Amino acid sequence: MSPISITAHTATSCLGQGVDAHRRALREQRSGLAPCHFETVELPTWVGEVAGVDHAALPEHLRRFDCRNNRLAWLGLQQDGFADRVREAVARHGADRVGVFLGTSTSGILQTELAYRERDAATGVLPAWFRYADTHNTFSVAAFVHAAFGLQGMAMSLSSACSSSAKVFAAAARQLHAGSIDAAIVGGVDSLCLTTLYGFASLQLTSAQPCRPGDAQRDGISIGEAAAFALLERADTPAAVQLLGVGESSDAHHMSAPHPQGLGAQRAMAAALRSAGLQAGDIGYINLHGTATPANDAAEGLAVSGLFGRRVPCSSTKGATGHTLGAAGALEAVVCAIALDEAWLPGSPGTRQPDPAIEVDYLLQGRAAPGLRHALSNSFGFGGSNCSLVFGKAAP
């Protein structure tokens, strides 16, 4: 594919609001995980909760979308001047030529959980204030962002579990190359809810300690929440970082477990390299999916080592942010943009002793990388829905 410019990007997670907060945290090898005190949840686990979401009031004309997920989206959109950059793009291209492509896994399901607490005991009728279509519906966050900027072009939500907000980069790239749009807001938003926390605990996938991706003693994930966005435009628009390639695969091995040899993951990475016109040796950093479950990290390790050997430095930043599920792809795309902007490879907060069976160049500590030109980010979802993205520094 031909390069696509990333003309703006932003991230909000438990590490803070905006790119600078994430840059500082990654440099300091700092984690935002804390013991879970979310809502009424009683679980021995750690989470990455974003501060201030409940107080992020939506504008009056957008109140119909009010729920935790859309408040998190609104909070994220206000950082790094991102909303202003979108408005400038709308002024350049027109409201019908800017698309919206957002990933989420559970959308505003917390709103439904709250509504069910108030259902009529006799009839089961939900309270009058509950608006499923504008809050819990998977399309809600895309409709919200579309309305927030007064857009008239295409909009879609993509929900493929933990690959959701990586796959939106691929979906937007196809539309940009087809000429259907001139710019795209891409990203992911996922917020904490009881269904997610108790659901992953019931699958015995959550850890009672801060997660330790790639560690010999890893024992599960720490769930986080985040809102991360990027503005994509054609390559003739100046930008420091570009999207160079996308790769997708579906191994359909198991509903909740990866292919044990990482077959689908390796195919996604190989497809991303072909899309970017690059060889494995051109990649200078890999942001691993790295969830800290025994099966996921082992399978991804086989996939990465099979394609790259030990030549490419790798790390997982989920020890800092938690696994933000449908927002992970977009959040870690921003991490790659920071790495390329800063010529800095992030380490793996929380990881103590890399598993020797994972035969990759696993970074415990961050380090300078003055020649860094290309980075690859992995996002793999339940059901074998895999996506890899290649980012690069724009040519001078």
C-alpha cells in the first residue's frame, strides 16, 4: 500500500491524558495499574482505570450519548489539540469527506448494567433514561464522534475483541486508497465494566498482581481502559509518522485461545510487511500484543521468532496500561508513534524475568534507538482475529 500520513494522534489511559503523559511514563518505566476498586467489583485483581471519566460531562447537544465509554471518548478527544486538528481537516476536505472508524469491544455496556439495577421488579421494564442505541450499541462511539464533529461521511464501529482498534487502521486505509474519503478519524475506546472484569475472571485469565507480560512467572492479564485516536490523511499531507502497511488474518483456531504455534499471528505480521514493501530486517521495534497470559505470550513468541528471530527488539507496554481490549490497537499505535518520534524503545514495565522459552529480544528497560525508522504493532483478538500494523518515519 502507499503510505498514509498520521497528521495527529493522542492517547488517554491510566498513564494520564495526552501524549506527553504517556511519553513520560514510558521513559520512567512507570505503570498506571492499581488494585481494583471499580464500581461494585470485588475481585483480587489490578486494573488500569482512567481518572476523571465520571466527571467528563458531554456538551448538551450530545447528552443522548452519555455513558462511561463516550465520556472517555470525549475526554480523549480533547487532548493534544486533536479535536482542533480534526476540525482543520474538515475545513480542508469537507464534512462528507472525513470518515470515522473506531474499535471497541464492549462499548457502553456499563450503562446497561446500571439500567438493569433499576428495572421494574414486576415487569422487568428498564428505566426511561436508558438509551441502548446511543450508549450500549457497538456503533454508539462512532455515532458519537461523528456527531461531535458534525460529519456527514461514512462511519463504522469495528468489534473484533482485542484487535478492534488495529483493524480500523486497515479499514480506513482501504477507503482512503479507494478515494471514498480524504481523511479518517481512527482509534479505539473501551471502558471498564462489570461484564468485562467478571467475565475475564471467570475464564481464569486475570492476575491477582500487576500483569507481567513475557515473564517466566506470568499468570494473567490486568484489564485497563483507554481512548486513543489518530487522524489519517493522504501521504501528500505533511506528517512525521506514517502508516506504511497493514496485515490481517483469521486463524479461527479457538474461541478464546490463540493458535499454539502462533500461525495466524505470523501470517498477519508477514502480510503487514508485504503491504509496507519491507523485509523483516527493516523493522526496528515490535510492540507485542503481550497480554501476560501463558498461552498468548508463548504463541506470539513463536510467531515473532519464526519471522524475525532475535534480531528485533520487542516489548509489551501492557504492564504500564493494562490490556485495554478494544482500545489496545490504537493505544499501542500511539506508543509506536512516540517511539518513532523520540527514537526511543519502550521497555516492559512489570516484567522481571523474561521467559527463556520466548526466543525474542525482549526489552525489560527502555533504551535510545537513534536509527529507528520502522515499528510494528501486534493486536490479536479472541477467535483468531489478528492484525499487525507497520509505522514509519516519513521521508525528509
